[in-house]
Amino acid sequence: MRIGLHLPQFGKSPDDLAMVARRAEEEGYATIWVSEHILMPEPAARDSASQSAGLRVADLLEPVVSLAYVAAVTKTIRLATSVLVVPYHNPIHLAKELATLDRLCGGRLIVGVGSGWLESEFRALNAPYEKRGPYTDETIRLMRALWASESPEFKGEFFTVTGMHFAPIPARGTIPIWVGGLSRRAVRRAVELGEGWHGSRLTPDEYAERLKWIREIAAKQGRKLDKFVISHRVYIGFADKWTETGGYVRGILAPPDELAAYLKRFGELGVDELLVTPLGTQGAMEDFLDRFGSQVLPHLA
């Protein structure tokens, strides 16, 4: 099981981003990751969904620009998103941004995508909340068409491209897309349109249920899963005793040996890559990396 690391994307300095990216590469992490929210509701304006999720206002740096920055200070580690909310974007512009980044980083990019859920953010962006599922499906298909040809032809519900030149083509001719989401519809989208599925915040038992869904859907569609990537995002931190944070992130705080045992369960289920999102660092990412690298990582090899 490969281990990825989420960058300190919340209002950190460029030096913090560069330090964590370089350490992750030097210490053998497979991938460095970033997330996306363009707007976050103020506490007084939160609807029931955002309140129940326990969202907080945060200075979240833009993901594609952040990855472009750390691409310049690394050489081999892969770069990924967890996830881009594709209905927030024009897919043609997004395809060009991602293809450009992939060329600049030498083909190291993985694109995690999702259809989104935060209605107030959709409304503020004038994004298609009610049609976010079909828009996401079409965006994936359109980006693939653009990456496959400099003279793409595409006709969909939302976009038509004909008689136009597109460039650049990604470094490897395409970019892997890992589809995020926890619903059966999201899992089906991953099997139908993605090179992988990217889960988040699930317990091992909940994750096992989604893996069953993946196998069932793939069997019905005749899709082979030998090259299909299974990934999962966990939120973890250190504590003297096992504590479940609840809320949106559903994080785990625990002693190192208990964290290692917990994370190993995902590998035993067949997870190919585990994205570690540090909790409780309070700006001390170096301390987390020191402790995780010496007390947890060796047990996951």
C-alpha cells in the first residue's frame, strides 16, 4: 500500500508548502495532495448541511496553483487533487490548466474529481447544483476528448466543441482520473469513467462495503479491475488515547501503534494508496512528519 500526504494548504507560507513537499519526496511518500473549496460559508450563513458537517472557515489555497508551485521544488513525487469539484469549472479551461500542469511537472499529475455537495457554494458560484452529476460525467468525457486530440470533436448536453484546436496535450497523452465520492452513484461513475476510485473518511467496514459495490458494478459492465486504482483519504493525528473526532472529517487521534494498526486494515482490504491528512498539527507539520515517519510508517511497509 502506497502512502500519500496532504500538503498544509490552509493559509500556510510558500516555505511551509515547499518544505513538506520536499520532505515527502525525500522520505518516500508516493504522492502529495491538495483539496478544493472556492468559497466557504460564514458561520452565521451556514445551512443545515454545512452545519452538520462541522465545516470551518479556512484560508484554503487554490489547488492547481499550489500544485504548480510544489512541482517546481520536486522532481519525482506524484501530484494529486482530493478532489477538484468539477461543476465549479468550465471543463475546457480546466482541461487546459491540468494539461499544462502535467506538462510542466513531467507527467506526474493525478486528477481526483468529484461532483460536490455544498449547495451554498454552488449557488454563490452559479454552478449547476441540480445537474452536478450529469455535468461531472460530461466534464470527464470532454476532458478526455480534449487530451486525446489537438482537433477534438465533442457534443454533449452542456458543451459542444468542433473545428477548434486544443493544446497542450498532457505529457503522457492523458491524465489519470480518480473519481471521488461515497454514494453508489459516485462509485458507478468511477467504474464507468475513471482509472480509479478515491474514497474519504470511511471506516474500514464502510470501505469494504464500497469495494463490494465496485466489484458488483464492474462485473455488470464487464470492466476488468486489474488496473483500477483504489485509494482512500484518512484524517489522523496523535493522542494519548483513541479519540474519534466526529464531524465532517471523522478523524482518528490515537497513539502511534493504534494508528498503525488502524491504517493497516485498509491495506488488508486492498487499498492501493492511502492519503494521510494530518490533524492537530497546529502548524507543527515537521513534528507530525518526524513522528509519523519513525513510529507509524515502518509498520505500513
